[in-house]
Amino acid sequence: MQLVDDADGALDSWARFCDLSDELFGGAGDLSAGPRLAPVVADLCARGLAELLRDQFIRSLEGIFRSNAVKKFWQQFHPYCNSSAVERIKFCVQENWPEDILSKALEDICLEKNYQEKCVLALVHSLQSYEDRSPHRKSKALDCSSSLMPRYQLMVSSVLLTTLPLSFPEILNVYFKKKLEELNIMMAGLDGSDPFDNHDLFERNSTSAWHSEMDIDGQEPGISESRNLVKNIGKVVRDLRYLGFTSMTEDSYSSAIIWLLKSKVHELAGDDYRIPVLGCVKKWIQAVPLKFLHALLTYLGDSLDNESGSSGLKSPLASRPSSFPGIGVPSEALVRWHMRLEYFAYETLQDLRIGKLFEIIVDYPESSPAIEDLKQCLEYTGQHSKLVDSFISSLRYRLLTAGASTNDILHQYVSTIKALRTIDPTGVFLEAVGEPIRDYLRGRKDTIKCIVTMLTDGSGGNANGTGNAGDNLLEELNRDAENQENVDYDDHTNIDEKQAWLNAESWEPDPVEADPLKGSRNRRKIDILGLIVSIIGSKDQLVNEYRVMLAEKLLNKSDFDIDSDIRTLELLKIHFGESSMQKCEIMLNDLIDSKRTNSNIKTSLSKTSQTVGTVQEETELSHEVLDATIISSNFWPPIQTEDLTVPASVDQLLSDYAKRFHQIKTPRKLLWKKNLGTVKLELQFEDRSMQFTVAPVHAAIIMQFQEKPSWTSKTLATAIGVPVDSLNRKISFWTSKGVLTESVGPDADDPTFTVVDSTSDFNKNSTVNQLSERFQITEEEGESSIASVEEQLRKEMTVYEMFCIAEPSYDKSLQQLQSFLSGLVSDEKLEMRDGSYLLRK
């Protein structure tokens, strides 16, 4: 009977417990059933049913929470979750979405959870009361009371996460993005005012809730609005964490902050590379995200002083000095956020600048601020390999193509050297970036000529010609080399032992991208001229090309102004040595001597004319109009010569000049190159006069029309001593200027050329002039007075043609030729130097 009574008593207590639990759960805020629960719980615990009643209590709460609060909570977001991608965009652009439904849904479910927690606490108090009355008895009631609340929290989180819609994290991301963007706009309009300077507004009360009443009287509207906005964000974060969404919430507002940061970097960076950006971004980080996070973390209880902590050990971050105005000593959480945000800022700006590095280098040095920003970003992130790979890809796609001129490629290469030297003064990454450019340029035929032009022209090495007047890239490189030498000298002389030791301690090996065959980064200096010459492979090729271009330039001068050429030559002598530039120096000296000789001969001829007292006829030319460039042909490159018959008056002028030269410079004689030089002409017509500076052949052609107004092509070619084909090409210059017109002559292959005395005659014959369009080669483009380096080499190699045409033909093998040459070396008839066989001197 005792067992039956005990069973009935247990069943009665269990039924009573269930009834009280139902009354408690359905009390709509009425917790009066809680005190009546204690004796029933004590009876069941005494019977060893503590764990059973705990599990039953949690299961009942779970069923109610799942069917009521959770179901209603997720139903608020079903319209968005069940919509298409296009419809979701419409949701996102709504002004108060998802703030309104998220705040209301969180408020409702948090109220339900808060009430259930009170129910759980009622059971906990009952279990603890039983333990207090029976301290001498070992019971599981104490374990149940201590684990009841954690099991309930776990149940809540499990129910919510197992029923979580896939789109809910997306909804949170949208919410935080919109709220932070709104906050950023508000902060931008506060003119430096800090809405977070009153930290009391973000203190926590005993229930971890924001103060419901905020004293904002007298505050500016913008400041109060931003504080209210932060308060609302904090309430949402608090509620989400309260429901167990801590990790998801932190991920959501973290990604929103990073998104806002990247948007700000893109906004500030833009396509203007003349303004530094990094400093503005860092200031913005401190002004908006950090202050928001400081207020949020303070409210959530995550912002603790560096001095606090139960452990005697301090984090390394605790000693980091504060750099947050208006915040004071930052917590470790805030310091970590600061480092995280700065890293993302550096990486985002770095990626932007690397993506536009080609355009930045095109605009260099105007884009120097962007290069400096990129340098700082790479020093922080260490992602130099990303720059190398991306820029090489851009070069191959945009620059190293058939459509780009060699001149443009060279100028971009020089700008690349200058820009990357700023980013990496050691030149390690320049080696990797520059190699594809150098390889590509070696395959272009005009590379050497373009290099010489770039080094010696007056554009300062800029493709747009914006260099200083009279300045050239060679002068710039020379100043650059001097600056590097001075810096290097200062680095090694103005240093004490302590600094030398610190430098040694801070030594780092070269990065993996470095060429192991090159010197250490601490000894390597970037020589721009050396990098340019390395494209050619030999300084001798560059010197020879310069010599040809200098000769062409000097022969086409209409005066003797060679100051800039002398300055360029002196700079080249510094880099290539005086012996290499000896012939060029003699060429310039020829111009100096020519100027002096011209003056002496003109003075002598003038005195002779005055002494004799001859009267100059109208058709004769004055000696004052002739300036001769007298060259030492052995030191000049081979000159292209053409037969040319000049008018008698000009020929007489040249003859008088040559005779007087022979008298002054005996036994030296002049050999005129009549096809070379320039002639200044003034042509007078019935209704106009025209001035030209032309080649001698053009002058010879037009001067023949003084004798008669019309010439056939063949007759005129015979008169000036040039081939007909050559005449037809060169006379097109005058037809293109409207001085001559071409008409069909008696012979179809022998057109007639006539002087245009008036513009009306030219208009009448405009149709006939179209016949000459096939000869329109303005200013004889493509023709040169000096044989090019390639032509010289081809001429030198003609001597070896005898091996191909001689009888018997040459049929020896390479080994036989090598054996023969080695025998000549043994006989001391030849010597071998640097892989070449030379006549023994």
C-alpha cells in the first residue's frame, strides 16, 4: 500500500506541476503561479525527478516558443524571402525597409523570450529553495537549477537557427548598409561636430538596455538625429545578440562597415591622380566608423579599458598609443577594429591604383600623389607581386602591341622606371616589370633611333613635349644620377655607429621576385640610362646612331647655333667616355670652324669687290647669301650624294667661294655636295609673293622657270642633271604649293609644268593639278642626307659577297674556317679579342 500511495503522490505532484507550468506559461505576464510551484518541485525532487521536470519544462517552453514567437517572427520576412531577385531590389529601395519590420519583429520575439526567461527563473528559484532546505542531502536539483537557464538559451538559439530562412542574413546586411550609409551622410553634414562626444548617452543600465530617455534638448538637429540613429542600430544589435544571433550580427555589421569603407575609398580615389587620398581615408575612418563602433561597443559592454582585466598579462595591443581624437584610450576591441579597417582601406586603395597603374604612369609626374599612396599601401599590405602581375598584363595588352609606336613605348618605359623607383627604390620589382618591355623593344627596327631622339631632343623625355625649353632626357638623367650619388654619399658618411648597427639589425633579404644575379637591394641603384642602353645591348650601337642623327641635324642647319648639341655631347661623354664621342666632337668643331671660315671668306670677298670696283649685275648673287658647312669627311658618316646642276649664278658663287678658301687654307680644297643644305627663296608673282626654305634640288628646279615659264619633265630633268623619276617626285613639292601646275604634254610620259602667275590661273588649272597627286611627297619625307647605320653595315658587308660569286665557290665548313683563322692567330697575323678576329698591329 505504501508503494501505491507513493506512486499516487508522485502522479498528483506531476499533474500539479504540469498545471502550474501551463498556468505560468499562459499567464500573459502573470507570474503568480511561481511561488506555488516551490512545494510541488520540492516533492518531485525529493522523489528523484529533478531532471525529468527540468526536461519537461524546457520542452513545454520550446513548443510554445516555436509555435507562437518563432513562427510569427519569421512570417514578417516571408514577403522578401519568397520574392524574385527583381522584386527584392524593390524592397531594398523602400525608405524604411527593413528597419520597420525588423525592429517590430525583434521587439515582439524578445518580449516573449524575456517572459519565458522569467518563467525559467521561477523554476530555478524553486529548485534552489529545495536545495537550501536540504543541504545535507546529495541531490541533482542543484545541477538542474544551474543548467536550466543555459539549456533554455541553447534551445532558443537552436529553434531559431534551425528555422532560419536563407535570406535572413541578406536582410541584416541590407539593414546595416542602409543605416550606416545614412549615418555617414549625417556625419558629413555636421561640419566637424561630434555626435558621440557625450559618452553618457551610451552607458548601459542594469538590464543592458539603452536609456529610454535621452537629453537632447538644446542639441543641433543633425547631432540628435545621428545619436538617435546610433541608438536604434544598437537596439537591433542588442536584440539580435539576445536571441543568439551574435556571430551573424557581427558578420553583418562588419561587412556593412567594410562595404561603406570601400565605397568611401572609391569615392575619394576616383580618376584624379593628382591629389593624395590615403590621408583623407584614414581621417574618415576615425571620424565615422571608429566613433560609431566605440559607441556601439560601449553600449554592448565590449569596450573595456586597457588597464582592466583579470589576468596579470597584457595584450601587446594595450601598449599601442591612442590616435583616436574624442575617444581617449581605446579598448583592445576598438584597436583591433582600427587595424582591420586600415588594412581594408590600404588594400582597397592599393587594388584601385594597381588597376589604373597604366594610366597613372602615363600621367607621371603629375600623378605622383597617387604613386605615393600606392607606395604606402604596398608597404602596409606587402602585396607587391599583385602589382607586378597586374601591370605586366596591362603592358602586354595595351602597350606592347603593333599599334603602339616605338616612341610611345619608350616614353612609357621611362615613366615606368621613374614611378616604380618611387614605390621600390631598390629596383627589384622594376626588373620584373621592365623585362617584357625591353624584350619587345629589341624586336623593333627603329628602337635605337627612337632612343637617341628621346635622349637628345628638347622635350625632357615626355611624350607630350612638356619638357623645359632646351632641356632633354639626358640632362634630366644626369641630374638624377648626381642626386642619387649625393644621397648615397650622405647615407654612408653622415651615419654614426649606433645608426649603422640599427641598419644592420633591420636588414632584410631580397624578395622572391629579385634576380639572384643582380646585386643586393642595399647596394643596387637604378640607372635609368643604363636600363635604356640595356635594350640595345651595346653602347656602340647607340653612339653610332647618334652620330648619324647628329650629322643629319648639322647638315640641315640654316645657321651655326649648336650650343644645345655641344651640351648634349658633353653629357654623352660623361656616360660613354670621350673616346667613344671623339668623331661627334670633330663634327661639332667643323661647324664652329665653318662659322669662322665663312666670316673670313665673306670679309675677304667683300674687300676684293670694293678694291676692284666692279658693279654687281642684277642677275648675280651676293656672297653674303652663301654660308658653307665645311666638313672633315673622314670623321663624318657616309654622305648620300646626288648629281645636281645648279644655275650659273649659283655655280659662280660656289666657285668664287672655293677659290678664296683654297687661298686661305692652302693646300686644302673644297668639294661641293650640291645636293645638300638649305636654300631660302622668295618667289614674286603678279599678285603675290611667297617665301620658302627648301632643299637645293627644289631651288634648282624653280630657278629654271626664270628662263621660261614652262618646261617638260624630261627637258627640265636634263637641265638640272637628275633622273626623270627623281624630278617627278621632287617637283610635286611646287605643284602642291600652287607655284606650278602640271598639264598633259605632247608625250603622255612627259608632262608639262607651268608657273602659276596669279591665283585665278591656279583655280582654272585645279583639275589638271590632280594629275600630280601621285607625286605629293611633302618635304621629301623618307629621304636622308646621311646613310643610316643599317645602310653603312650593308655596304661594309658587300666585300664578303666574293665568297658567294667567286670561282671556285666557297665550300668550307665552319670548323675549317675556324681552324684557318686560328692558324693566322698562331702566325701572329691576326689577334682574337672579345670573340672577334682583328688584324694584328
